[in-house]
Amino acid sequence: MIQTPYLLFLGDAPDQLAAKVAQGVRDWRPDNAVGQFRMEGCGADLGLPDMDLAAARAAGAKTLVIGVANRGGVISAAWKKVLVAALEEGFDLASGLHNRLRDEPDLLAVAEATGQALHDVRVPEVSYPIANGVKRAGKRVLTVGTDCSVGKMYTSLALDRAMRARGMTSTFRATGQTGILVTGDGVPLDAVVADFMAGSVEWLTPENDADHWDVIEGQGSLFHVSYSGVTMALMHGGQPDALILCHEPTRPHMRGLPDYAVPSLEALRDLALPVARIANPACVVAGVAVNTQAMDEQAARDYLAKLEDSMALPATDPYRFGAEALAEALGTM
């Protein structure tokens, strides 16, 4: 078990989006977030107290969580001095990066010498099966995006909360490092061997009561040439009964791909639905979730109203305005 509360390490994150792991913990488990540790040049700020290691320990923090999601998921050499000092100060370390803490000889040596724990969240702990495509009882909804990092996890968490508030039975199913740190359980899908990805999603979303909803955290995008495979695995392994389309309308290009334009929501609908129907012919698009963080409130509401008219679907920013409309749409299914 990862000990709480956390000191969230932002390192030298160039912008707020690069610190999305820490932001997710801050927004969804604020009681676990004692403070933030930022290095010189950090462009992210969670609005938490800036603390050095000694101050954070005095405030009760037990684990330093690497809250940065950089391209490739590597442990920067610039971070090493802080990570080593944290272990010596009495912190455990937790990371969801592809570059494992336990594979760094210097960190492993210090952890063994100090008796501190290294938690690699992005390491599969289960021998997952190969997907069989057998239909299973229960209901499932999957968030799919026009791009990476558009709010699929936030939408899933907000939707699960709204469904519970309506008296519906639901379970948030984490499939990425932040979701696992928030909930304490899940499948680190992008670290699963490709042949077993869809099977791991079947394992994560087992047969359930007929009225039970699994809210499956989406990953990647069918349109993103770097990460489309993980999205396909979610769609086929999850066998979703419903899709929620997720979008960030102010983004100039695909995340990390300046030569690729962000597709429209209509294009996402028209591609995602046939792919999902391979595994579940009854799948429908139930609503639209938009990350309006970069828009003022009136512009956001106007944009959402136009979407509802043009797509004939409920549209909301689930984090800013709530996910009740999406939960209501699923409640009629």
C-alpha cells in the first residue's frame, strides 16, 4: 500500500498539463495532498503550499509522488538529487512513469539502505488473460477522446460521482497512473504487453449485476498515432454499452504532434462508434464532455449549447459544470 498523505513532486514541469498526475491527485484526493515540491523553472502550480522535504515531513507527508507525466515517461537526471534526498529524509517514493524507480540503481541502493519503499504504479501486478470477447452481464461506459489529455479521467470520475448521487450503482475503473493513485486500484494499461491489453480490460470490468455500471477511464485517442493502440484495447476489451466523447476545443494540434490537427467531435463519433460496435453491436454515443478550462464561463456555456444542438446529445464540462446530464442519459439505458 502507498502511504498517504503525499508531497506532490512537480519537478521542472514546463506547463500545467505536464503536471496532470499531480493535478489529478490534488483535485480528486485533496486530503492526501499536503503540499507541492517545485524545482527551478517549473511552469506548473497546483495552488498547494510550496514545501521543502523537511517541511513536508513535519506536515505529515509520507510519500513523495512524482506528479509529472513527461513524453516517454522517464526519470530526469535533474530530479535524482531530490529523489535521493527524499528517501534519506524518510519518504517513500511513488511513480507512474514508464522508467521504473526500481530500475534506477542509485535509488534502489538508497531505498534499501534507508528501508524506504519504491512504488512503481505503472507495473502490471497480474498475469492478464488474452481477450475472448465473450459478452458479460452488467453495463459499461467508456470515455474516448479527440486527443490525449483532454479530460477522459476527469470525466470518468465526475460521471461516477454523479451516477452515485442519482442512486445508480457504478464503479470507476482506473486504467492509468493518475487514476490508480487516486483510487488505489486499476490496470496500468499502457504498460501491459500488447496482446494482453484487451484481456486486462475484460479482467478489470468483470460480469456484474444487470444495473451496475463500470465507468472505464479512457486512454489515448484513436486519432493519435502514438497511442491509438491503447484506445482500441479499451473499446474491444471493455465492450462499452455507451461512449462519452471528450474534447478540448482550444488546442492547436494533437498533443506532442504539431503536424496533426485535432479532429472534430463528429469525426470522433463517426470513427469510434463502428470500432466499439465490433465488440458490442448495441453501443451508442451517450454524451459529450468538453474541457473548457481555457474558455470564460459564458463562452463555455455558449459552446456547449451549440454542441447540444448540432449533435443532439447532452454536452457539459463535467468538472466545471457537473456530469449530471451525462448520468441522466445513462440512467435511461
